[in-house]
Amino acid sequence: MKNPDIAIVFARQKADFQAAEALIREYVAWLGIDLSFQNFDAEMADLPAVYAGPYGGLLLATVDGNFAGVAGIRKFAEGDCELKRMFVRAEYRGLGLGQRLLTASVELAQRLGYATIKLHRRLHGGGHPALPGQRVRGNSGVPPQPPPRSPVF
């Protein structure tokens, strides 16, 4: 793509949330993991409320008006939020959308007053990390952990 029109927008309208749900379901299919232990169906059924302000937000990346990526911020605990469901469609990778979504997510978390952003780092498809390296914008990371035998929250 030569000089695509790229934007990061908040999901606000019904069509935005429908696009976000489609992207998240595409992400889950790409992961190849059953996320029912995370109450995934309930999350999808109430997507606007799960990522609602003033405690979070759902961000969409668009390329030439097409929905291309998604990332969500939601409250985890007092002072802590979670970066969830960050995904960029394969045909839009290489345009810097992941970095833009990450930057917008960090900025949103800061505006909402969070001190810490928690995230799950998953190796997928050839061992490429979901986020590059062990550091995200200067914050220390932890080495990848094996999945727990049962969910731990």
C-alpha cells in the first residue's frame, strides 16, 4: 500500500463495536485457543460495557476506511489496567498499526490514571512474540511463562 490513510479511533457507534467484535473473533481464531475460561462469550455479548469509560476503551485501527486492527483497555485492579485483544489483520501487518495501537493504548491508560498496564504475552506462529522484546515502551517485562494448568486470576 502506498501512503494509506491510517487512523486510530475509539469505538463509539454500534458499527464500531460490531467491527471490533469481528476483529476480536478473528484474533481468537488466529490464536487457536478456547477462551471460554476467560468468559469470552460474555465479553462479546457486552463488549461496549466491558471496555466502557471511564475505566477503559476500545481502539480500532483503520486503513483507507477499512477496519484493520483492535486493542482494548479495561480496569484490572485499583491503579492497574489490562491491554486486551490487541490484533492486526494479516493483510495490514507491516504498516506500523500494532505500534500505533500500543501507543494509543498507553496514552489512554495514562489519561485514565492507571499506573500499570498488564498484558499477556503469547508466542504464536513461528515463535514471534505478540509484542516485540521484553520491554514495552520502557516498562520492564517478564520472561514468557508456560500456560497454567488451570486459569489463575
